[in-house]
Amino acid sequence: MSQIKKRRFIMRASILLVLIVLVAYSLYANITKHQDGNLAVGDKAPNFVLTDMNGKKQQLSDYKGKGVLLNFWGTWCQPCKQEMPAMNELYKEYQNRGVQILAVHVVNTTFLVRQFIQQYHLSFPVLIDRNKDVQHAYNIAPLPTTILIGPDGRIKNIVVGNQHLTKNDFKQMMDVIKP
């Protein structure tokens, strides 16, 4: 009988240990997720370095003192296809006013991105986030997502998902972040 009690004790202790480990992991995951992701208006925008389609390194901190419209997109994204022409048209105007557009493409092949750039005649820097490091740093889930970063390097607004932004919407956003 003592052998049966020993087995029960070991089984119960093992189950309790597994539960403690699972609870500890859940707490750790929630705490670190809150610290790393979940950016909010007013937070300092995480710096990053990505290479654009022309092979030039683009670093967010290089644009300190300028407004940055940071757009996360994909070639397969229908709202992205609708927004890109408006962004491109305004880029030419707002670049001279101290506003930079950086379009961060998540994952796809360089070939598909080049086709997209040619099709829409994009003139602003298009960056590839192959490892999704920047996407994770900014906690980007749905595409498109646009982050407005002021000249002080702080997030002024976050526009998430399928809102079918127009040229006028982008104009208003760029006016908010211009120096």
C-alpha cells in the first residue's frame, strides 16, 4: 500500500509542477509582450535599420527632426494597393516639407516587390523586413498599418487595418507630423 501512495504522491507532485511551470510561463509571456509590443501614442518609436530596394540602408533615427509616415504593407493586400498611389503622389509634395515616407514590406520576395513598385511607380523608399523584426518591434498584425512619427521621434498616431485611406486622409496625417 505504501508503494501506491508513493506513486500517487509522485503523480500529483508532477501534475502540480507542470501547472506551476505553465502559469509561470503565461505570466512571463504576458509581461514581456506588454513591454516589447503594444506601442501607444506618445511612445518613442523603436529605431531600426532596413535596406531599401536600391540597396541603401535606411535607419529611422536618421530622420530625427522630420516627420515619418511608416507604412507596413504587403503586395497581396488590397487596401495597400489602393493607398500606395495616394501616398506616392503626396510624397513628392511633403518630402520638401520635412516628411518622409518609409514603406516596410513584410516577407515577400524582392521580385514581387519590384513588380509592385514598377506597377504603381513608387518613388518613396520601400524597405523589406525579411525576418519580421521591425514588424514585431512595432507589434504589427493586420496590414496595412500606418504609424505616424513626429519630428521628436514619438508616435503621434497609429492607423490600423482596412480603413481604405484616401489621399485626403494621408494629407491630414502628413500635416500632423510635418515639422
